[in-house]
Amino acid sequence: MSHTYKYPRPALTVDCVVFGLLEDQLSVLLIQRAADPYRDKFALPGGFVGIDETLEAAARRELAEETNVCDLYLEQLYTFDALQRDPRERIISVAYYGLVRQVNHQPAAGSDARAVAWHRVDQLPALAFDHRAIFDTAYQRLQAKVQYQPIGFELLPRKFTLTQIQSLYETILGRELDKRNFRKKLLAMDLLEPLEEFSRGAHRAARLYRFNRSRYRLLVKQGLHFEL
Amino acid sequence: MSHTYKYPRPALTVDCVVFGLLEDQLSVLLIQRAADPYRDKFALPGGFVGIDETLEAAARRELAEETNVCDLYLEQLYTFDALQRDPRERIISVAYYGLVRQVNHQPAAGSDARAVAWHRVDQLPALAFDHRAIFDTAYQRLQAKVQYQPIGFELLPRKFTLTQIQSLYETILGRELDKRNFRKKLLAMDLLEPLEEFSRGAHRAARLYRFNRSRYRLLVKQGLHFEL
DNA sequence: AGTGTTAGTGTATATTATACACTACAACAG
DNA sequence: CTGTTGTAGTGTATAATATACACTAACACT
């Protein structure tokens, strides 16, 4: 199981910036490395790309192996290529960012990872390699994207209240939004299906909504685009 | 000069979608392949990434070698990773898109290329590999990006008239724009320096302008962003 | 001197974004 | 069972922005 090439090739990895809501705080999934280099340091989950798998498949495999997280929205972010980003050898890494709906399925440490945990984006520890730069790129992209594509819903449960989604947007964008204007705009897009279900708990119950994915696809086809 | 790795690695290439204006038509730089696979077919310029060069450096090197084009705006586009995109072996390609100011420096065929030429984007021939998909992605990105970042200027000479830039935008976006509104918005951004020079030719001379890059950077820092 | 072609300019209207405050309802405590 | 507390839910007036639209100015050429 050894392979010879005429010219030396950069190694190829994927790294994943997975966002989720932990106690209503935007958080990122980090592992603590079990091996050198950067042993014990925090890092993004990721690993080498097999010869017979797509990048996205590699990202999903590594996430499952290292963190036990699966079934998530994943999208390619950027390819990081600095010459010295890894002290071992030349490694080029294709970064993906992901959104998970429930932070329920507790992440479980797997191979290569001493521990896995969610970390609030405003309280990140120092990261290994150039992972801080990768994270920054992902966070910027999330902030930009959330304003013109309805990906925020990927972070919420399938049924949610308008208040929930508003506070999600406030968390991501880092600023407050006007309740009435937010609801007006959001409902005007006609992407949310009101349900006959209501939230339970102390205080007045709020109506639950569901994101209508097929309606979204239809609107995109017709040239209309979501903008918040 | 032979290298052994424990596990097989995908090969890594860069491909470039270089846009330019040829006779006022948005065009793309294509080579005609000199070697198999896809010998004689049209393709995007590109090639393998060396172990000691960044992706952008590889893109610039390949462009210079194959097409003699240099000094251009270049930006990473997307990484293409389908399993069978190359019939020879597993190759992952990082695509870049570029904008060149003058289509003067006639492209000259170099290694790997039988011929190099500009092709209007609305009259592209069939392309080798998955290069059609790469081109489509690049064109979409250009159309999207031109509306919120002033990259269009990279396609024009350093001194240009308002009519020139308007018709450039019309070409890229594929629709007509209102002259007065376009000028109003563009000038309101305060990114163009009016010069005391005028175009020459048949008919009334038009004032020349210059893009003020440092002013642009300043505005971006202050949170203001270009939007057309 | 006249003709043809492009350069250059302002205003009125429609659309969209913003700012803002009260009532309705449910749970819980007493 | 009633009062208190905390969240849900709703409309309008104003400001800002986008759009639609037509004529005069300047130069080159005949």
C-alpha cells in the first residue's frame, strides 16, 4: 500500500467549521487533538481526503469519525494553501462550513480527538494550524450568507417560533432587529408555513412555523431571492 | 525525482477562467489542448500545482506559460472534486477566475497549448473535462460579484469614460441600465476620480475617470460597501 | 453651416425601509 | 380566583431609496 509519483504532491485535507446553537449561543464544534503536532490544542475537525471520495464525503466521514456529528448542512467554503500551514509537510486544505439543527446528539470524541465540544464563537480558545483564519472566513461567510439565503433555518428545529428565528438572526449578525419589521419582511416572503401548533411553557404560547423548502426552490427558479 | 506516500493522494491542479473584453464583448481565454486526453479540444488554461508554490502562484505560472497572460486580477473561485472529472486519474482542481485589463498583449500559445484565443462568453465551443461547469460557476460569480464589489474596473483601461463602464456592466449583467441612474449611483459612491482628460474620436468627447483604489479600501474599512 | 452621433444633466413618483407602543394571552403566586 | 409577570402579536406614519423619463451640449465630418 505504497504509491509512487513522478513529482511530489501536496497532501489534501478537509476541515469543517460546524456551527450550532448551544443554549441559544452560536457555537462551533472543536476537537482537542490527541496527536502531534499541536497535541492537546483545539482544532477544527477534519482530515485527509481519500483517493476515491469527494471532498464533501471526506468532510462528512471525518465529522462522523471525530465528533459523531452527521446529518448536517455542509457547503464548501474556501481552499487554504499557505506554504507553511502545517509543520509536517505541504498540506492544502479545503474548508467546509456546516450547520447543525440540534445540538442534541452529543458530540462524542473519536479517533484523532481527545475531546469534542461546542465553543461559543465569542469565546474561542486558541486554535491549531491556521484554523483561526479558517474559522474567521467561515463566520464572515455565515454572516454574509444569512442575509441573502435562508440557511439560518438549518440551525433551528424543524418547527420554530418567530421569536426563535429572530433571536437566531440577532445572534449571528450581532445586532438587534426590530420585531415588527422582521416579522413583516419574513412573512412577506411566504416561505414559512404557519402550523396549528403552539409552543408550550411559561407565558403566552407562540405559534410554530415550518420552513417551506419546496416553495423556496420555486421562488429561486422564478428569479426571486431571499433578502433580509 | 520520485516520491512515495503511504496512501494514494489525489493530484491537484488549478484552472483559470480569465475574462477580458475583446471588441467590447465579454470573452474568456481558452487554449486548444496539444496532448491527450481531449487533444485538440478547447479547455481552460491550468495545470498541476507544485509542492512549493501557492495555488495562486501556480495559477499565474500556468497562465504565463500557456497563454503569456500576466498581471491580472485573480481570485479563488471553487474547488472541483468530482471523482471522474479527469479520465487519467483522480484530480482535484482549484479554480480561479481572473480579469485582464487589456486584451492587447496578444495571448501566445505555449507549452501544453496548441493555440490560445479569446472566445465570446455567449459563443463558447465545447470544453474538455468539466470545464464547462467551471466556466458557468465563474460567470455566475462574476455577475453576482460585480454588483457588490467594484471589480468591473479590472476589465477596463485605467482611464475610462462613464459610457464605457456602463456598457461593461450591461454586457456582464446582460441587461440594459438607465444612463442617468447609473451615473448618479456610481458617482455618489465617490470612487471615481474625474480627470482633466477627454476621450478623442468622432463625436463629442467624454470625460475620463480613474478608479480610486485607496478610497475604496477606506470606504470598506468604514463599513460602507459598494452596491450597484 | 448643417447633420449626425454621443455626452451630460434633474425631477417627480413609486417603492422600500425604518421607527415606534400598545393589547392579548398564558402561567404562576398568593 | 385574581393579580402579577413575561412573552406574543399587531399597524401606521415618515424617511430614504429606486425608478422612470427627455432634452440640450459638444464635437466631427460633409
